[in-house]
Amino acid sequence: MKRLLIATNNPGKTEEMQALLAGLPAEIVTPASLGIDLHITEDGTTYADNAQKKAIGFARLSDLVSLADDSGLEVDALNGAPGLYSARYVTAAGATDADRRAFLLKNLADRPRPWTARFRAAVAVAVPAGTVHVVEGECPGEIIPEGRGTGGFGYDPIFFILEMGHTMAELNMAEKNRISHRARAMMKVRPILEQLFAK
């Protein structure tokens, strides 16, 4: 069976992507399962830049079709921050998701609510021969001052989705994988993958 490398070491992303790719005619593998230890510097100016850079790097090293994403939280009251730096919003060594959420809320404390925001994601698929496909997805919502829910990761507990009436962290995997930014991008990329693996 053909193999698809999910080019991330983030267990939360890996779990979501594996669920979104269920039924694909390919074996889903991870860098860890292949013994690959590759760090890609995410210095692009857009999510698409970073996603492409990761997908290409892993495809070249593994000689496998590789899928990578880059995503971020954009808060209007902070002029789109943390954006590309969402995962690095707190630079202290050992900073946790909880530290990043606390820092975000501290920066929003004197701004009037509602704190409208969106999650955005770009997903890139790179073929070792050189072809790259990129798609994007977005999920609107707003930031709330106290975390709710135990699911998901990152900023999910403070990201409230109006259409669902819940935070991202209060949704189960199936619900999140219908409406999240990553899910919306993956829905667009799935036909591309199915075509690649049908060959």
C-alpha cells in the first residue's frame, strides 16, 4: 500500500488528521514512526509558505507524498496577532498551551468585547518529484475570558464558535472535524490525495 507522511510531531494535529483522512487508500505514517527527526524553520510570511516548506522538506527526506499544515489564531482586537506566531506566542523555554492562552487573555484584558477572531489553516501536499498543492480553511469565532472544555489543544478552550454554542475544546472529535479550520482545508485537499493515490 502507498504511504502518506503526516509531516508533524504535534500529537493533537496527528490525531485530527488521521481521523480526517480515514478511508484514504494509503497507509498514514508519521515522522516518529519512520525514525525521522527533521526540524523545519517556519520563517515564511504566510501559513501557505510554512506549510509548503514543511511538506517539501519531509517529502524530499522521506521520498513519500507528504502533507503538512500551518495554522494560527487571528484576533481582531490585536490586529491579527498572534497569527503566524500562535505556537510561539510565549517564547520562554517550556511554555505550554496554558501559558499561551493566559498571555493572549492578558493582552486582551483592556480591549472591549466581543473579541472576534478566526482560526486559519493552510495544508500543503508535496510529491517527492516536486509537485506541491496548497489549500486553505478558516473557522470564525470569538475569544472568551475563561477556558471551557477538555478536548483539542492550543487555544481551543478559549475559542468560542457561535454556530455551535461551544468552545472548540467542548466539541468531540467528529464535531470539530466538521467545522474546524483544519477540517475545512482537509476537505479541499482530500480529492487531491485520492487522485494521487489512485495512480
